[in-house]
Amino acid sequence: MPLPAPIQDLAHRALRNLRLSVTDRCNLRCHYCMPEREYTWLPRKDRLSFEELTAITAAMIPLGVRQVRLTGGEPLLRRGLDQLVSQLTALPGLEDVALTTNGVLLTEQAGDLRAAGLKRLTVSLDTLKAKRFEDTTRQDLLPRVLAGLKAASRAGFEQIKLNTVLLRGSNDDELEDLLDYALESNFELRFIEYMDVGGAQNWKQDFVVSKDQILERIRKRFGEPIPVETPDYVPARRWRLPQGGTFGIVASTTAPFCSACNRARITADGRLYTCLYGTEGLDLRAMMRQPGGAQLVVQAITERWTQRNDRGAEERLEAQDRGAFQKVEDLKQNPHWEMHTKGG
Ligand code: SAM
Ligand code: SF4
Ligand code: SF4
């Protein structure tokens, strides 16, 4: 039987894409994401089980969800993640399951994840310099990430992407080297503009390397990039290089794609957010644990999505004297607002 049409929000945006944050914990401390010494963690007992995550996803398929991305925190810290992948890939109607990871634990897990049915993988990589990696993440683990990427290549994923957040004065001098590395390795690199959301307490406009600046640098070194047609709901614009190979840019700060955003996010303890900048979560965990939970979840998500009017990143463009979006004291009171909790 064909699935019903997706539910739409007030701006006629369909619900299509779900990001599941499977843990708020992380084994790195990237300075643009988790710069603090102390964090308020979600209680372990509140974490949704794999069965609950799968049941919520299944309930959202008739509402429109076709793609799921597992994220965190660091998703590979969640023991037995391949079992969740198996459960999700078995769901009828779900077209795509992907994963975003920092790659530290990939060597150990790439084979099992691939065998469980994961086809696409995104690994975050901001530098190819060991000392700089340590300065950026507070861990001396670049060799493990690079080994993880090699293991992922061997495991035979259909697509491996790299995510790079460029910060002026931190790693922007590596733009060309990172792209060379990606092209040689057959990975598609996506540059992500530095965002002011959640834990990005040190955010300043001056640190943002914009899409236009990135393109200018690429033009100088590689020649004129040729735009590749991409649907408007995909956050990255993509280009082909004259010598072959593609790359993307997610201009989330200077040219946000809110008008086509089809994403919902669920935290590891089951709060649904309809925007990365959103502050009002919907507690699906409590609903799911009641009799007839799946039906309650469907009703509540339908109500929330059909009233959705979020355009967080576009609104931030209008902010005067722009700095970090949230205060660190507020994040300690509301850990759900952290990027590492909501899932980037
Ligand atoms: N830990 C995993 C990782 O790093 O790939 C998954 C979660 S992480 C929050 C997801 C993505 O968000 C990463 O690619 C990371 O670079 C990106 N990110 C984190 N903070 C950001 C910020 N302030 N601006 C832009 N991207 C950010
Ligand atoms: Fe870095 Fe990802 Fe961890 Fe944030 S969640 S500190 S981006 S590895
Ligand atoms: Fe979507 Fe919110 Fe990001 Fe805009 S800011 S693209 S509405 S998640």
C-alpha cells in the first residue's frame, strides 16, 4: 500500500528527514562545539533503548520520514550501534540510514556497521595536522581518525563524506590540503560554515569562513567549480571540479536553507526538536512509555509539525551584534539546547 503524503508545516515544508542523537556523550571536545570544562549530561536512565528509537522512527514513516541520520554526541560511543542500524534498515518505507561520526572508533566498528546495512557515512575532519587536531579537540587522536577512514574505505560503504568546519585563523589554511586529501581518497568533502548555535560559545562573525570565500579559494587553486544540481531541501550546495571530483558547502550561517528544511531531531532521551535553534522540545519518551504510545507519538508529532514555523538560522541573520546564540548558564540549565545533545 502506498504511504500517505507527508505532513507539512506552516511554510509547506514536508517532514522527511530525522536525525537521531543516540548519546550526548563525546570522546572529543572540539572547541567550536564543546569548549567548556564541565557539562550537564542527560541522565543515563532516560536514554531511549534501540527498540524505542526504532518504534518512534517506525511511527514517523507514515508522517513522511524517509531518511534517518544517526548522530550525537559521538554515536559510536553507544555500544552495539550496529544493532540499531539493523533494526532501522529493516523498517519498510525507510529509504536511507546514514551516520555522522568523529571517526575515533571507526576502525573497530566500520565492518559491523556496514554488515548491518549502513551504506553512507560522514566523518568529521577539520585538520590533517596531529598537533592541531589535539589543540582543536583536546585529544591526540588524529592517527585513529585517519585509520578509521581507511577501515571505512575497506569496508565498502557506498558513500563516505567528510565534514569540515573552517574557522578563520584556526584551520582555514588547510582548505586546499583537506580537499586534496578528500579527492585522493574518493571522499566527498563538505565545508560547513561555523554556526553560533548551542555550545559554540566562542563564536564570532570574524571566524566564519563563508561559502563565497571558500569558493574563491577553490577557484584560485583548482579552477572554476561547476555547480551540480541538488534538491533545495539538501543543505549542501555541490560543485564539480574541472579535474573531476565533487565537493559541497553548507552555508548554514551566511545563506541558510530554512525555507526548505525538512528535518526533525530527537535527543537521546526522546525530545523532539523541529529546529537546531529551537528551545521547546516535545517529550516523546513519556508518551512512548504509556499504553498505546506509538499512536500518542504520531498525534503529538503531527500537531507539532503542522504548527511549525521555525527559521532559526534565517532569524539569526537579522541579529544585531551577533555573538553566541545561547548563554553558557542557560545551556547548563537546558542541556537539550547543546549541539552535542540535539545532534548536529
Ligand atoms: N560527533 C560527531 C561528529 O563530530 O561528527 C557527530 C555529532 S557533531 C555535533 C555533527 C557535526 O556538527 C560535525 O560535523 C561537527 O563538525 C558539526 N558542528 C559542531 N559544532 C558546530 C558549529 N558550531 N558550527 C558548525 N558545525 C558544527
Ligand atoms: Fe566534536 Fe562531534 Fe564531539 Fe561536537 S559532538 S565535540 S563536533 S566530535
Ligand atoms: Fe532547519 Fe532550523 Fe536549521 Fe533553519 S535553522 S535549516 S529551520 S534546523
